[in-house]
Amino acid sequence: MNISLIPTAAAISREALINKSAVVFDILRASSTVCTALASGCKEVIPVVEVADAFTLAKTLPDNSFLLGGERGAVKVPGFHLGNSPLEYTSNAVKDKTVILTTTNGTRATRLAAAGSGQVFIGSLLNVSAVAKQLLEMDRDIVLVCAGTRGKFSLEDTLAAGMVTRQLLKLRQTKGFPSAAQRENLPLNGPVYPDEAPVVASHDLVLEDAVVAALRLAEFYGNNPLRALYDSLHGQKLAQMGLAADLAYCAQVDLLDVAPVYRDGKITVEQP
Amino acid sequence: MNISLIPTAAAISREALINKSAVVFDILRASSTVCTALASGCKEVIPVVEVADAFTLAKTLPDNSFLLGGERGAVKVPGFHLGNSPLEYTSNAVKDKTVILTTTNGTRATRLAAAGSGQVFIGSLLNVSAVAKQLLEMDRDIVLVCAGTRGKFSLEDTLAAGMVTRQLLKLRQTKGFPSAAQRENLPLNGPVYPDEAPVVASHDLVLEDAVVAALRLAEFYGNNPLRALYDSLHGQKLAQMGLAADLAYCAQVDLLDVAPVYRDGKITVEQP
């Protein structure tokens, strides 16, 4: 199993995704909102890129069957039912509804990730374990896709990618895979790479440098993920806008047991 | 002071560098070798991109005044005096000589970083404090330029960038700058960003998300930087090639008190 990481939506390439499991992270706040809406019992989330697309799509749906949600500049779109705060997506509000969601970054990243990959999950801190479990079951190579902030590396998305990696490694060990250190008899504990031509045939786990870095961020911030959100550009902006409650909510690891999947333009929770 | 980070040589842009202090990191092994050669008393290091350029330049210099050094595929170039192991660049070997150096990644990153920036330093784990001190004295915005490995994020270069950032923050505090937490009265200790239009006028330090991540890597690996080298793709490749001694050498923080500067095609240590 090979795990790689794409740091921004702009860096997504089709080649990097072919036949892999992808996870899209835009944890402040789009992917946290999607996970919350589906855990609250909404029927499906349809991400659209433009506000106009949202209104056009809404016209094709029966009255009261849908909600318009999303933001521009972190503020609710005029005429929409809901903004982009996951706290608005309660069971009371969204149960059995279709949520049409448009956000600045996450929608684009999700659609791009879907072009070529075998399966696209929506990841956040809220559903780390649920996503890791699905990734292990799929047993494909994995691409962790961070949406990024304004085209740049984002701390909070990379942390979430690292948390999922950490949980995945734990689950693998529980399943009896030898750890990298056990396999290689290394004096140090780091994950192990093969060279381009693997030197050791038993290499069954390859982590890119960027994934190792994400994993180390998970270890650094693991006991206090909220601190990472306050360390990040986007988190500080939201806090300054009075949205500290959203940060506190989005920082809760494994609050939800959902692994949303994006397919054919819709995000749903697979029923077992 | 604004600190940003460029993760790979390919991502260097002139705009990101204008009037800033840049530090180039290619710690396995080019930048560690440059620092070692200059600390060992060589006259100057001239980085060139191609092997042919090295031979051409050598023909213009007096016999015995120069050494040809460098690698392709981590192996010494045929006909060269030295490879790219910093351990070869002893005082005995290089004192008062011009070293003509060609390496796969670091040379390119150094030249690109010089296009536009106010000053280019050569950074490694070996000279963290010396570089941080110079950056503070320059008092310009800073760009940490990681050479990367095969066009991708590299753990070891990012760690070194984080170590320099950490030392810089320590030096600033010693000089009486208030810490981010003191300034903002934040419940958490993270560095603080302004928004695009700074909300707080006293913001005098801005760290990009990627720099915060590098700083956290420095905190994670700070007591054992060698572990990061073994966690990295390139470090593992070198170890497999029998170059573990180079890793152990390059992992020594602040072994050397030099802050090499690249200017007009040459790297030298500024004399006070």
C-alpha cells in the first residue's frame, strides 16, 4: 500500500489518482459540514462549484426536498437556507433532505479528486476512524487530497490527513501487519520507503515524505487538534470573524461514524 | 517579518523572493557539503548545473587552485576529485581551494533562489544558529527554499527549515520581541497570522501554514534529527547505498558556525 499526499487543489493531477482511494480534506469547514450533514440524516449532499449552479439545480427538485447551503468569503450566500457552519446542519434541519452545497475550495477539490480515482471519501477530524477503516477495506493505494487555503499548503487539512494515516497504521498493526521497524530491524522507528526499485520485497507500505510529515503533525497535535486550527491561517481568520465555535466543533476527533463517498456528483453515506 | 516556505525547486517563483532573505536547504547532501567545505577553509564554492560546465570552468583556473566535486545519482562524477559526501571536504582536502560543485537538485535551487531575492544563504542542520542569526540581522521577510527530492516535498529539508525558524523565534524573544501568545493573549501558543488586511496593528511576525508545519516538525524531531533523515525517502536511499555515515554527519545541529552566502555565482562565507 502506497500513501501519497497532494497539498492543494491546484496540485491535483489525474495521473496521481488513477485506481486509488482518495480522501478529500477541507476541514474548515466544507468537509466537516458534509460529514455532519450526512451523520444528521440528510439524504445526500450535492456539491456544486458556482452559486448560480446551486439555484439552477434547486429549480429541478421538489419543494421542501432540498436545502441550499454554502459560503462565499466564509459568509452565508444570500438566499440560501444554510451557511457553511457544520453546527447548522442538525438533524432537525437536514433530515431526509438533499443539501446543495457550494463552498470556495472543497467543492473544486472533490470534483478534481473524482476524476480518475477509484473511490473518493470525504475526510475531516470528525470522522478519522471511519475513513481509515474504509481505506483499509478498499486495500488500494491512497491519495490524501488537501484542499489548501488560497492555493497554498494548509495546516489543518494536512493535520487531518496525518490523523487518518496514523489511524490507518494502527488498524494495520492490529490486523497483524508487521510495523516498518519490525520488518527492517531499523534502529529508528520511522516508516520505511523502498527505493524506486524496492530493495526489500516485503515492503508493503510506502509513505511519501509529505505523508510522514503529516503523520508527525498528527503526533504533535494529537492531544490538542484545536491548537492546530488556531495555528492555521484559515482558522485564525474564522476566529476573528467570530466563528470560534466552529473551530471547536471541527477539532473533535471521531465524533461521527460516517465515511461519506462522492460518486456521480453526489456525496452519500454507503449503507452496509 | 513574514516567513514563507517553498517546498520544491520547481515551485520557486521570482515574485515570491523579491527583496527577501532566502535560505536554500538541500541537506542530503549538497548544502551540508557546501557548509562543511567553507567551514574547512575553502576559498569559495562555485555551484554549476552540468558536469560539462564544471570541466569547462576548471580549464579557466590555475592548476592546483581548484577541486571538482559533486554527484550524479548520489555517486561521484568520473574524473572529479571529490564526491558529494561532506565527510570528504576536510581542511586537508579543501583549504584555500576553489570548489566547483555540481549536484542534482541543490545547484538549481540555489540559482533560482538568487533570481530576485535580496540575499541567499545556504542552510543545513549543521549551521542552524549561524543562519538564524544572519536572518535576524538582515531583518527582511524570509523565504525558506527547500530543494525537495525528485520534484516532491522532502522531509529532511523541511525539518531544517523548521529548525532555523525555531532558532529565529528564540533569538527574537531573547531580543525582547513579545511572543505571539503574549501579544495576542491567546489561550493557545501557536504563532499568529494576520488576515490579508492585518486586524491587529502589532502583528510583527507572520508565519505561513507551511512554516508552522516545519516548526512543528522541528519540535517533533528536535531531540533526534537523525530519525527524520531515516524517515525520509532520500535518507533511506542513501542508507541503502552504504552512506549512513553521511546521514549521521548531516544530522548534527550547529556543528558549524558559518552562514554561507551565494552571490554572483559563488558561495562564500562573509568575513566580519
